[in-house]
Amino acid sequence: MPVLFTSRADGVSAAPFGGLNLGDHVGDAPGAVAANRHRLAARLRMPVQYMRQVHGTRVVVARAPASPPQADALVTDVPGLALAVMVADCAPVVFESPAAVGVAHAGRAGMADGVIDATLAAFDRLGVALHRLTVTVGPCVCAGCYEVPAELRREVERRAPGSAGSTRRGTAAIDLRAGIHHQLTAAGVTDIAIATRCTAEDPELYSYRRDGRTGRFAGVAWLGPDA
Ligand SMILES: [Zn+2]
């Protein structure tokens, strides 16, 4: 039940998507995105299932490669099918257990609307006890870099307690890591890892807030052998 987070490394896309852009919705050359996706699948030696992400809370159970469903989380209990969530500042959240794995797209909207709880409910329906899950919150924009209007911080904190943060300048911010951690803990998940790399500060990662027109990296989970 391995996982990985991609970066710009080892890709073929040209600027401003430079590197391993996996997003086919950002204006990059389709051939370059296809080549990058092929590289990832070849490295994993299995097909990779993507989603058409809409900052929502829909979870899809994937059991065979299919055209990307409109969803913001995927789970599978089938070995040999990798699941990918694409991000550039939103948090890629990856769920592992011996019986099933999943990925979720948790930005401000998804976190506040409940994509984490929706994904955990899908594991519950598959018979996976939440205390058996290992959850990794991958690289995302840190609170220090995620300035928002104070009113928005208040609104998101009301719906995702613990998510209110401050920028390095002391202005209102959203702390995705803290908000998601709170949701996981409240649901009974105990094995939680939080990546410390910030997309907006790390040039090896794509950041929409930093660059605007840019690519997407991915959090990937699968049942089966290590890549
Ligand atoms: Zn940062």
C-alpha cells in the first residue's frame, strides 16, 4: 500500500508547465501531458486513474481504469490500479490501509464542504476501520503563504474548525494542514503524517498562487508492490 507525491522532476512539459505536469486542464500541450502521465504509469507499472476535480466532495470507488470521473476523491480495494489527485496548492491527501487506498483533493472549499469526511465514509463502507488507516497530507500551500480576507478565514473556521491561521506578516490565513488534521482526528484517524514542504515556497512543486498559469503534481496511492 505504497504512496508517492510527484514533483516537477523527470517530465517533458515546457515552461510555464516545466517538468512533470500531470494536469490536462491547464493549457499544456496534450502530447506533453500524455507523455508525463505515461512516465508515471511506467514507473508504477500499472494504470493511473485520474479525476475531473471540481473542488467538491464526491467520492468514486474505482475498480478498473476508466475515463476520469467528476470527483474529488477516489478509493479502491483493487490491487494494481493507482489513484491520483492533482494539485497546485490544495492539499493532496492520501489514505492507506492493507485492504484499500484512496486519494482526496482538499483545498479550502473541499475541506470546508467535507471531502475528508466523505472519503472516510467511503472507507467505512468498504469495511476499513478508520483507526487502521494511515493518512498523509501531502505538500500544499502553508498558512504562512495562504493569505485570505479576515471574513473568509472566519467563515472557513466555522465550517472547518482549526483552519484559521496567520501569514508570516500576521494577516489572516487559512491553515489547510491544521484544518484537515483536525477533521481526521475528530473522525478517529490516529496515524497521520503532514508534509512540511510548501508549494508556494518550493520551486520543485507547482503553485497556482505563486505562478498562476502552471502545472499540477499528484499524490498517488495504490495497492500492490512498491514503485
Ligand atoms: Zn509557504
